[in-house]
Amino acid sequence: MKKAWSSMIACTLTATLIAGCSTAGNGSSQNQQTAQGDGKSSQSGGRVLNYWSPFSGDSQKWDQERIAAFEKKTGIKVNVTFVPNGGLNNGKLLAAITGNSAPDLVEADSPALAYSYAAQGSLESWDTHIDQLGLGQNLMPGFKDLMQYNGKTFLIPQDSNVLMLYYNTDMFKEAGLDPNKPPTTIEELDQYAEKLTKMNGNKIDRMGFIPWTDSGGDAFTWLWMFGSKIYDSSTGKLALTDDKSVAVYNWMNKYAQKYNPAQLKSFTSGFGGMFSPDHPFMTGKVAMTVTGNWFTNALRIYAPNVKYGVAKIPVPPGGRENGTLLNSNVFMIPKGSKNVDLAVEFVKFGLAPEINGPNFDQWRSIPVTDSKFDEVSWTKQGDPIYKLERELANSPNAGHPALTKISPQLSDELKALQDNVIYNNKDPKELLQALQDKLQKALQ
Amino acid sequence: MSIPSIERKRDYQLASAHQRQSFKNGIQLTAQYILLLIFAVCFLIPFFWLVSESLKKPSELFEVPMLWWPKSPQWSNFTLMFSSFPFLLYLKNTMMLVIPTMIGSIVSNALVAYGFSRLEWKYREQVFVIVLITMILPFQVTMIPLFLLFKELHWVNTYLPLTVPHFFGNPFFIFLLRQFLLGIPKELSFSARIDGANEFQIFYRIVMPLAKPVLTTVAIFAFLHTWNDFIGPLIYLSDNHMYTLSLGAQQIMGTLDPKWNILMALGVTMTLPVLVLFFIMQKYFIQGITMSGMKG
């Protein structure tokens, strides 16, 4: 027994030592490790940038290539940590900022979430570096609201995406519609959708359009396109109960009631994701859908035989014509960053068209300044989709809606409200009023 | 009526009563088995579903009605899973946390629980209540203060904040062990003391061997907690080479393409060690059942 007890103590000590040793090498100072670890850091003169990246999958590989190119060009060592959502929604960034151990630079793939950090005063301003980044006057108008809070710049968009209406041209022809004349108003969209829908008795074979699938299901897409203000930054008040907002949910509910919400739920539950060959647009279960430019890449990979066209998102009278939601990846400097100058250098490098080039080529994503469009291969090739994207991005009706410190919560609540209207046939006006009353308190 | 015929009748009555009794027992047993079977199926279905999903094509994952078993199992999902992220490195990192955590949990909680159950001291019950009260605080509340504390100790981005605290007791485990230790007759300790054993010898020679079943439970719980922990490693680690399997799972998921089938393959792979551990430790649970006879 004595032997067993001694072994147990020995095991404990060994385990603690193992854990401790692993930290001595990796941990006590990551900077120290890199500064002493390889030739690159001595070349960098000990200059190390700590950077948190939100990317995973293919995007992570692209970011690693970007970092390698930056290190090669500047000699600055980048300590990159791939953190889900850049640590914004899971407490990691909050803890790091509070503990004064934040990284020098964070990239976020959710602009609304990043904005909530700016509104809460957790970020350093970029104001003194804007000219250095070359963003100044070239910036398209839709990005200004996102970048600034109370007149100060806190977020720098790296690139962006726009939303468009995708439609199947073969199905258009089959239904007697002209593929060169996609719908431009909600009324036309509804008419086209009806013509494109195929029923087999009471069973749905194909839906012409479902307003709440793909990006249409995001909380702010249709509110923005219908012209709703959602949030008035000048008064700090939510504006969810205007007629335009109510009209969005009544319009969605019209589809639900027409085709039976339970049947639609069952029909849509079999849909594959955006990047799977089972996506309803690829399998022909849906004839039109609203989604971003990235979908062109998904179609190229998974459904090269599907013939499709893209168009501006239809809007009702009084809606945001030629509008789109911009979905940007943004850079931010958290409070406590120790190497702001290196962060600026990295962002400046990242904004260069040749660095973003492969990203643009793969996803048809767009730069944030109009002049840089000319340097993108799609523009050089005269690609009509990219031309449309450029037009949409430059539109005064392009933007990031609902930029508040409670954007993530507002988004979740609106999605729940949408389901409540569609599947429970509830009155949206009452629900919107109740939601506005509830969230307005959280804003104060 | 003659005596032999009375005896025959009695024998017949006894035999039929016995038959009735065994029939009744048979029904009772069948009912028990059916009930157990229903519960077993309820617990097995999610695991079966996980295995089935891990072998499906992406297009089969969300089919309605549900596809119980893929038409042609995609074993390549497992190969893809191994090549999608550094599985072995993350497994090693996870084990670096799991092993010290299990050892720390067993040693520290056993000592503390012994103090709360087998030793008499002033304000013992009050202190025990204070220990229990600490369970009320959720991690979200203590997250930032703990981070600040570990930062001051220069432990951030090391495994220390994820292992060392387990060597200082856990209120739930202390509670679990204390309740068990209270059930061991005090006479055993008295006899050992008469035989000349000191308190520490009583602890490890008499009480701990009897507490094996509950120590096993603590070990399994500690293993599961660390194995599945996502938020702890996420908060304290800022070096991808130190990441654990649960953080690796997140890295597989692309923003636009979650790759569910590969995630499910990882789910199966991550569940296997837990199952193995349970089957190894199972006999100690059975020991626990036989031990309950000793108390009577």
C-alpha cells in the first residue's frame, strides 16, 4: 500500500511538472519564445505583432499565407492565434482587455459584434493612422457608419460582401419569364415566385422563392431593404415599430399562410448548407434566393451546371432601391495593445489589392475603396456580376444596419420574432412593440 | 377421503401455488427487462445517431425523413477529420490537462472530504456549508477575476490555470466524497487506532480503499469535465499549438461551411476514450454495489 501511495504522489508530481514544463516553454512569454526561437525574429529585431484571427477552414489557410508574406516583406514576426469569432462573443477578448493582456490586433468576421465593442469603449481609435492606411477619401459611403462611433474611427474594414438576388434562368424560361428581366419590386417578386412554384397536389415540389432562407433569414436583411430605420443613432432610440418593419413580417407571413407553415418547415428542413451540393438552389428546390457574392464560388464548385443570373434585391415602394447589406471583416485594436504601429503596418499590408487579390478571386468579395476595384481580376475581365457588386457597394443605400452596443442581442431577438410570426401566425406589430420596449431599456 | 389422496391434493395445491408464483415472477422480470430495454434504447439512440451521421455524405445529413443509416458509409470522413487539423497534437495537449486534473481531483478532494467527514472539529459543518456555497457562483461571474489573478501569477497562456486549481478541491467532489465517507462505520477507524495507526494511515490504509467506487466517480467526472471543456482553454490559451480537442473542433467549422460530417467523425473519436474509461472503471461501480451490503 505504501508503494502504491508513493507511486500516486510521484505521478501527481510528475503530472504537475509536465504541465508546468509545457508552460515554461510555450507560455510565460510568447513573445520571448518567438524572439529567441528562430532566425526570423532576430531579423525582425524583436518586433512581434500579436494578432487574433477569426478564420477557420480555407480562410485560415489564406490568412496564414498573408502572414507569411507580411513577415517576409517586413521582417516583423506575427504571433497569430486563431480564435473563434476573434474572441468577441465568448469572453476571451473581454478577459484579455480587462487583464491588460490584449493582443495588438484583432480581426472580426461579425461587424455588428465588433461595433458593440467600439460602443462600449473597449477599442483604441485609428484616427491618427487613417491617412497612413490610405483609406481617407476613397472609402465608399456605406462603410463610414460602421467605422465610426461618436466621430472616432474604431473599425477598419478589410474587405466586404454584398447581397444579391440569385435566380435560375432555366426555370425562368420554363415558367415563361424573361431571364433578362428579373423582378425589381416585391410585387413582381411575389408574382414571379408564384409562377415558379410547383405543387404536386398539396405537396411542394419547388418553391419560387422563400423570403426567410439564406441571407433572407438574417435578422436585418429585409428590414433594411424595406427601408426600416431599425435604430436611430442620432437619438439613440430603436425604431422597430414603423409601418415598414411591420410590412416585412406581414409579407413573410403571407408566404407562410399561403403554403402552410408546417409544410414549409418540413420542406426547408431538408435543405443543405450554402457549401453543400444539397443547397436548394443547386438541387432545383428553390428558383430564387437572396444571398452574398460568396455563393458564386459555391455554385462553381458544387453545381457548375446550374444556369443562373444575379440581380439587385427587389424592394417595395419606399424601400432602399439599389441597396444591399454590407458584410465586412474588420480590424480592431483592443485597449491595451502594446504595438499599435505594427498593427497599422499589418493592416496597411492587408488592404493592398495584391494581398486581398486571391480572396477577391475566390469569393468575389470586394475592396472597401472604389478605386481598388480596377485592380481586381474580375473587373479586368469585365465580369458582369462583379460590375453589379461595384454598383451596389457604391450605392447610398448600401450599409451596415443596427449599429448599436446591443446589435447581437437585437439580431437574436428579431430572428425569434420572425419565427413566431411565420410559424405561430402572431401579429408582428405587437411583438415588435414589446421587443422595442424591452431592448430600449438595455440601450440606456 | 384417504390420507394419500389428501396428500396428493396438498401436493397439487402447493405445485400450482408455486407455478403461479413463478409465473408472477416471470411477468415481473419481463416487465423489468422491457423497462430497462426502453431506457437503454433512449440512451443509445443519440450515440447511434452520432455514428450514423459521421458516416454520411453532406447531402444525407439533413434528409427528412431521417436516414437511419447512410446508403454507402463514408469512412473517408475520418481520414478527412485527421487531415483537417493537428488531431494528435491536440489529443496530446488534452491529455496533458486531463491526467493532472484527474490526479489532482482525487488527491485533494479525498483529503478535504476526509476532514469534513471523519474528523471532529469545531465549526466543521459551518465551514462545509461555506464550501458548498461557492458552487452557486457560475463561471461567467468568476471568469474575469480569475483571469486577472492568473495573469498576475504569469500563468496565462500556460496549462497551469487549467490544472493547478484541481489540486485545491472542488466543492461538488468534496460533497460527493463526504457523503460517501460518512457511511463508512467509524468503528473501523477506532479499531485501526487501537492497532496503532495514525490518522494519515487510517486515511490511506482503511478509508481510501473502501472509497474506491466514489473515487472512481470523481475521476470520471474530472476526466469528462476537462475533456469537454471549451471555455477554459479558450480563455487562458493564446497559442494554437497548445489548443485542445474541443477548441480544434471549432477550427474545423468554416464560417460558411460547418462541415458537419467531419465534426460528427470527431465527435465519435472524442467519445471513444470516454467509453473506454467507463468500461475500465465499471467494475468499481459494481464494487460499490456490493459494498452497500457491508453497511447492513
